Amino acid sequence: MTVPTQEELRLEAARTHKAHWRRWGSYLSDRQWGTVREDYSSSGTAWDYFSHDQARSRAYRWGEDGLLGISDNHQRLCFAIALWNGADPILKERLFGLTGNEGNHGEDVKEYYFYLDNTPTHSYMKALYKYPQSTFPYTQLVKENQHRTRQEPEFELLDTGIFDQQRYFDVMVEYAKQDAEDILIQIKITNRSSETKPIHVLPTLWFRNTWSWTQDSSKPSLKIVRSNHTYDVIEADHPTLNKRWLYCEKGEGLLFTENETNNERILSSPNHSAYVKDGINDYIIHGNEEAVNPNKIGTKAAVHYQLIIPAHATQTIQLRLSDRANLTTPFADFDAIIRARQQEADEFYHRITPFALSDEMRNIQRQAFAGMLWSKQYYHYSVEEWLKGDPIAPAPSERKQGRNHEWFHLHTDDILSMPDTWEYPWFAAWDLAFHCIPLAMIDPEFAKHQLDILTREWYMHPNGQIPAYEWAFGDVNPPVHAWATWRVYKIEQKMYGRSDRVFLERVFQKLLLNFTWWVNRKDVEGRNIFQGGFLGLDNIGVFDRSATLPTGGHIDQSDGTSWMGMYCLNLLAIALELAQTNPVYEDIATKFFEHYLYIADAMNRIGEAETSLWNETDGFYYDVLHLPNDQQIELKVRSMVGLIPLFAIETLEPETLHQLPAFKKRLEWVIQHRPDLRRNVACMETQGMQARRLLAIVSQDKLRRILQKMLDETEFLSSHGIRALSKHHATHPYTFDVDGTQFRVDYEPAESSSGLFGGNSNWRGTVWFPVNFLLIESLQKFHHYLGDDFKVECPTGSGQWLNLWEVALELSHRLIQIFLQDPSGRRPVYGATELFQTDPNWQDLMLFYEYFHGDNGAGIGASHQTGWTGLVAKLIHQISQYADG
């Protein structure tokens, strides 16, 4: 029997509630300003209401942010670092970036930071921030990006020249837990320049402000309780967290203030206290000694270290945040504990992927996992309280018909997996489903909790809709939660030998409500053809599919209908699994089997009054525009919309049918008595490999024709995965005229050239990991049924014929190669950014972008959206497992 690693033992202790290893973690966001939660404006302009400039002076209502920080799981007590290079106009307490109104391609973080390591219990965490030694160019970044057009690239921090001649500090922060409540903190500052440079480092401890919004709220406190010639001790006393102590190596001094709004600066009104949120900033930057409390008490405190670091040298600061009150030698065992946690992290991740991997591949996977875990954040939002406003403030009556007003039931106070910690520091429903796949590999309990909680009554709308994301909970994302639930269940089963049917059944019951919502709300004419709006694909179509069409009418969506076919099959798979121990679910399985048949039939119907979503001449699926006069027009855009039908596939094992005779009987009855349903559905009757049955929207003939385009390098297939739009439209743009106005779709392999219905994202030629991952899984399922004899030309026209498993591997390799060094030592992800390509202090640091250039693989969009791009960790695991036999 394999001996579990120490991290596995910690996970088991957390799972069985023997120790609260998850109480403390990297749950602190990198941005709380500019979020919907903090927007109390009358106009709903979140970006403009609470700015980065205000953030240092204004208390947050719903959460906190900080630089490479941590908090407890209810974010009562927070720790992060602040920095000053002696030149900046403000302390570097949080990351800077452009708002959606300031960037030429939308919001964008303008900093360089990297998540290097993390474990599921956060027993070891490591991150790196690159801090310039010259004045940070805040104004230049805003002005230059506002000046640039959408046809020009974003102006980045590197473009300012601020990192030239290595004029920066590498600030490395490590956290290592001695036990669940005792956290060692190590900060290493390396001067990369060739000159001696000063830096002020201010490790900061503070309470989230929970006392300024209602009358008679209890207020926690920080105070100095002990000081000697080697270290100081700050006591943190909170009514629900109990006491904690921060042990600090001796610095220049301890600075205390309150985490309360500077009303004089923000509102031009008197302050409640002389000590406010930006007091430490004003003390350090402006020398204002009256800005900090001489009595060494408050709700925000920092230890001030003023370092002079020689060229290329490193200096280290050590602190310890503990539930132990009387540590006499808090740093005696420090180095040994950190080394032990580092080694245990290595052992854990080697256990996750024990196969032969190059150091480079292992580094990519490790940083992908780290990004996933650092992006777990505390998310607090009570929509009802937000709509009503706080008792001590005027009621924001204009909100009653504004954003999210129909979601008054939503109340969150949880650790959630976010797409990232800056651009998207809030949950996004369909993103989260993909996050759970790599998370299930390392922490299935957390992954299951994520999928469960989004279907709970304080998240899911009473009508059955799953909330989409903070900006608009009522938007519609693809229904991928059943897929994720089934995959997480199977991953835990395979990797950990546990079959959590309680989890599977609990989520399944709630998904029945969500499925009903889809059927009732998104099938306009009751024909099993679905709409749904943009469905997360933003600007992929001719029109904004979430708005009123300029033509009137509605669009029958190939992707919306296919997602629902996939949803049926996912729920069918879960029902069949549950039916193994509870025969009641056999009937439910039959229901989803038959509903799937109706959807598949509607997708493929030919020769009747309706225009089919399948175009027999082109061999591709298209959306169909239904005009008010009942005219139907195919929108012949070759896009991911026509590939998504591949996702609706499931195979039935013969032993499953043998164990569930009632379901098998119904299956056979449909085959014999419903030729009208059977005719437009991939073969259910012919037995495939090992006598399996196939349920798929796409038949073998359609599959070949779709793959001919998908695997064509002049169309969908790029060197780095499948593009969201065919390159065919680079030379043949699709146009549609409405009353003299032309709408068009062009191939755009990089940023979107238009802000219309897409924000700063682009589905018109870029490569996205989530849909590529589903394509790979679908090809593997087709191979599961068709076997090695079914081959297609890959790439199209190459003369190379591969079975579908080999095609899936080829796509996986192309996606992974985005991050791998090519023979010349360059990584596609970093494009023409030379510092990342050639500098040894940059070239092995990974950023997992939101999406990727359709021609050269360069990273585009949110630079830290490990989220669904973290799927690369699962792809690496799969191909290494396959290579290892």
C-alpha cells in the first residue's frame, strides 16, 4: 500500500474535520476596487465609482485586497505586503491596472507578478512580485492606452522601459504552516540592478472593516503586546476569530492606524478619527507622524523595514502569524519548517503526476496548479443588503430596478474559485466548472464544494437559473455544470478510489431544476431548438445574441441547442450511475435519453418546413435567424458554434444496459418503434468497440465532414489548438445587411477590433482552452466507440491519417506547446516580449492567459486568468500518462 504524502494526510484531516487546514489561505483578492459589490453609485458605473486612487483611502464594504496576501476563510484578518522604492507617489499596497473605460482593449492589470507554488491546504505558498526601482508610471500607462485604438496593441508596463538595465526588485513571499493555525512568513527581496538600492518593506496586518456599516457593531483591535531587542509582537483580537499574534523581526518600528475611510480626502467631510486607512501611506510617503497612532493600537498595522540592498544581493525578513501567545523563540525553527513544506509540496505534486515528465513540463504544470490555488478567494456579497443600502447611509432607491435586483436572495460568504484575482475577482459560473477539473486532481473535496454551492438555494435563483457572474447574475452561461459534476466524480473515483454518490446525487437534484429553467426559458417555440444569448462566447456572431436583434425575431442557436443536447447526456450519465444503487433513477435516465433524442432530431432535421441547423451542402452547423415574417436565414459563419455539436456525445457500456433492464427495454423500444426520432441521430443500434452503444448529435458522416474543416490549417486548426473562428473568414468575411447597415464577421486572431458586445474578449479567431478541452474529450469519446479503424486526415491535406485518439493527443500537444520552449528557446505564449523570452530571471515564469493568438499562440486577454487555462495541468497529466503506457 502506498504511503500517503504529508499533504495528503493534511487533506484527509481537513476532509474528516480533524483539523481546519483550509482556514487560512491565499484568499485575499488583488483587486476589490472597481467591483460591482463596491459600487454604490446611482448610475451603476462600478469602474468609475470606486477607483484605484481611492482604494488606499477608502474602506471596502464587502472584501479586501492586498499584495501577495492571505486571510482567514471569512476574511476577518488579512496579511499582505506593502512596498516603497523611495520614488513612488504612493505605497505599493495593491496592484494597479486600467479600468474597462481606460484600456484600448478593456480592463488590464499593469503589473508583473507570478504564482509559483501552492498546495491544496495552503501549507506552502510562494509568489513573486517584480517591483520597479524608478517611479511607477501610473499616469503614462493610462494616457498612452487611452490614446491607442483597438487596432493597436495594449501599452504594457514593460513598454515604458522601467525594467531596463534590471532596475527592479524581485520580492518573493513564502508562507509555510507549522500547523493549521501557525503560519511562517518569509519575504526575500533581491536587488536585480547593478547599483545598491533602498527599499521600504511594510508587512501589514489588518481587519476587514465590518463595523462602519451598522450601529453598535463590535470592533476588533490590533495592539503591541511585547517587544524586545530581536522581535515585536502584535496581538489581533477579534470577537469571532479569537486572538492571533504576529511575531515580527525587529524593524524601524510599528505603525498603527484604522481601516476606516479618509472622509476628508474622499468625501470632503470630517473624519471620525485622526487615524484612517491611508495613515501609514501618509507617514511613509509624506513624513506625517500624526497620521499614525502613537499609542500603537488600531485595526491596521504595519512593521516598517528600511533596507539598503547591494547590487544583486538578497535580504530576508521573517514573520510568524500564530495562535500561540507565548513563543519565546518564534524564528528558531523557521528555515527547517520552510524546507520541510517545500519538500512535502514536491512529494505531493510528484504523486499527482508520477509519470516521466521533463523539468519544463513539470514546471508548467506546477505553476498552473499554483495559479488555480492562488485564485481561490473570499467572496462576500449579500445582494439584498446591497440593494437596500446600509442603515447608517441613505437608501439607494435607484437600485430597485437596476443591476441584479432580481437576485435579492443571493448571499455569499465563501471561498470560491475565481477566474483570476484582478481582472475577474468574482466567480463566473461556466469558468468555475472548468476550474474544477484540474482542482479535482489535487483537491476533490474543494472541487465538489464549488459545484455544490452554486446550486444551493442562496446562490441559484428560485426559478432554477444558476447565477452567471457579478456584473450580471442574470446573464446566461453554457450549462456545463452537469458535465463538470460528472467529470469531478470520475476523477476522484480514478485518482483517489472514492465514489462520492452523495455529492453526485445532491448536485443532480438541483441540476434538474436548472434543466427545467433552460427548457422553459430558452426554447422560444417549444421545438427543442434553443437560444440562450451569447452563451459566454461574446462576439462570435454577427449580432449581439443577448440583445434585441436589429432585424427583429430570434436566432435558433447551434451552440445553445448543442449545449442542451450535451446537458441531457451528462444528466443521463449521472442518472445511470445513480440507478446502479437506486432504481428510481432508471426512470429519470429514460427521461433524459428521450429528451436528448428530441434535441438531436431537431438539430439534424432535413427536408421539412424548418431550416435545419445542419447545412448538407457545406457539411457544417450554423445558427438560423428567424425573422418576424417567419423567413429563416442561415448565418453561415464557420465558428465554434458549428463545432459545439461534437460535445453532445455519450457511450453506453453493455454492462450498464445489462444492469438496468428497464432502461435497456426503453432504448430498444425507441429503436424499433420511433424511426422518426432515430433517423437523424447518430447510431444507437449498431454496437461499436466492445459492444458499446453511441449517443451523439453528430453521425459518422457528419463527423468526417466537420473534422475536415476543423483539422484544416487554413481554417480552424492552428499550431496552438483550434481557433474559435475559421481562418477562411480572413479572406471571406461574412456580411449581413440590415436596412443599409452592414454587419460583418472577420477573422481576428488577436484582440477584438471592436468593443461591441464583446468587451475586451474575442472569439473571432483566438484559441480558448475550455472549448478545446471539450473537443479533445469528445474526440476521445468518439474513439471509445469507433476504435482505431476510424481515421481522419490530420492535418487536412497532409496525407497523415490518425485515429481520433491520436487526433486528441495532437490537439493536446499543440495546446501545451503554447507554454513550452521551442528549439530556439522561445515560448509562443510570450510572443515578441523579449524579456520573457531571453532573460533568465523571467523566462521560466508562467502566465496563463485568458485566450491565445490564433496564429502565433501569444497570450491575450487577462494575463493571470489561470482559471480555465489551468486545464493545461490536466492535459499534461493525460499525455504523460499515455506516454508512460
